[in-house]
Amino acid sequence: MNDIPHLVLMGALWLVLLGFFFWMVVRPHKRRIAEHQKLMQDVQRGDRIVTAGGLYGYVVGLQEKTVTLEIDKGVQVTLDRRAIRRKCGEGDEE
């Protein structure tokens, strides 16, 4: 009979730890996924982007699942949209 309050306390502690885990890990991860999906949808021709592999280039073509980058004059590569890491700003260096 004396073990029941300890079990309730232990169960409450697990709930608090699971809530903390969700708050610190799962929620930010979902936010990053949503931001990346928005980035993939919002990319336009002429945008300068960096890929997950480290390629810098200008978007010259857009398809449903792929993007074509010009990484140098006359050199174009076609990549999966998921490979887009970020858009480059004015002050970004190569």
C-alpha cells in the first residue's frame, strides 16, 4: 500500500520528462521541417542558393520536384529540391 504514492510520483515524473523532451526536441524539429518545405516552395528563378552538398548557384529552372542551377557560365546541374539548404543573401561569400 505504501508503494502507490511512489508509483504516482514516478508516473508524474515520466510525464514531465516526456513533455520536456517534446518541447525541446520534437517541436523545434517540426518547425525546421516546415521552414525547409516553405523554402523549397518559395524558391524562384534568379535566386542564389546553396545546396546541401555546398554548391552555390543561381536558379535557372524549376520543375515540380527538381531545380536547375547555373553554377558557372554554361554549367548547369539539376538537383532534387530537397537538396536546397538556404538562399544566399547579399553579404554571403562563396
